Amino acid sequence: MLVTTSYSPSREAEERAKRFAKELAVRYVPRGTASVRRLGERYRDKRFLLVTERELQYYGGGETPLFFHPSLSLVRVKRLLNGENDGLIEISGAGPGDVVLDCTAGLGADSIVFSYAVGETGEVSAVESEPALFTIVREGLSQYETHLEPFNAAMRRVRMKLGHHLEELRGRPDKSVDIVYFDPMFREPVEESSAIGPLRQVANHAPLTEEAIREAVRIARKSVVLKEHRDSGEFERLGFRQPMRTRTKIAYGVIHP
């Protein structure tokens, strides 16, 4: 992977790009007047982290770059503010003061919703194994601004961690968190989900292991939750029950330790 900037970058953007390249242990290349595609051909690497004045973009060979955005999490938090239910919060039992471990952070949407639900007295840690994705989401959570201050505050409270979730789970004491959450890349993609397409360029596609679930059950006080395709065999394989049948293709399974 390479790190570069947009055309005619400011000194600040250039310094940020160099810092990210050092942090990720990859090469920084000046943009000049070349297109990203041309730079990829020159350096024989199609994977780019592009630093613009406003955001980070990841190019992994697809046509659409990946960048941080709140997706449906903003709508979901608005609904919670209005006293409506959220399926994930309901099935997990999350409430003020809870400690949540999101083992598959992705773009952080579910972590943000959890963060709002557990409030200032709670804690949400989000683990991401892919360094480029970790960097994009960490920066987005700390800088992205919306018109909704409770949502902004929820983003800022999420603690991003770089690493594999299994190592994080193994390192936690028994019954040390309230909720453990898994949202792996679906075995059967929901193709109409346009937000997921660019994510597939960089996300970890490895299936969850039975050991990870055992460790999650060991450390959870309230619940272990899995998000998957409604008809996925992963729920049965990993021991999750689906208490709520849904018409949508996305469903949640739960284990109560």
C-alpha cells in the first residue's frame, strides 16, 4: 500500500500523509500531477491511502474509494433520541454505563450507536484488524461533524483498537465486559448494500472461529451478539439463537452467558 495526497496539498495535509505512512510502515509518494491510477502503475501497487484536506480515502483496486461516513448510524441515533427502538440495542440489552466490545469495527456505525446507548458513563471499544481501515475510522470518529451534538459526542467516545479480536478477547478477564459484538463480512453478501461494496476492498473476510465465540461468552456479563445474513448458517454453526425473525436480510443472533 502507498500513501499520497490530493493535488496541490497544503503543508498540513502533506505532513499528515507522511505521518500515516510512517505509522502504517508503508511508502509515502508525492502526488505531483499524476492520477491515482497512474501512480499505481508507476509503483506497481493499486492500494492507496489518499489524504485530502477533509478526509482519508482508500483505493483498493475498485472504482469507488472507501472513506468514513456515519451511514445509517445517524438515522438510528435520531430514532433513539425520539424514543424509538433499535434492533441491536434491544437484542443486546445495552444501557447506560455498559461496557461494550465491538470485535469487528468496520466503519464503526454500530459502535457509534452502542456509544450513544451506553452514554458518558459507559465504554465502547472497537477492534479492527486491517491497518488502513483502522486509520480511516479512527480519524473519522475524531473529526467528522454532524448537526447533531449527541451523535458527535458518541463518535468521540468510541475507542478504536488495532489488532485481531481473538487476541483482544483472550486478554480480557472473565466477565469483564457487558456486551461482545460481532459483525463479520457476511458469508452471503447483501448486494444491494452500497455502503458495504467499498468496504469489501479492505476488510478482513475470515470467518469467525468457535474459539472467538467461547472467549466472548467467557468475558461477557449480558450478551454476545452476532450480525449476519438472515439465512446464514453461521448462527447455527456458532451457537446463536435468533429471537426475532425479520423481513430484512440482516438479522441478529444472541447468546446469553
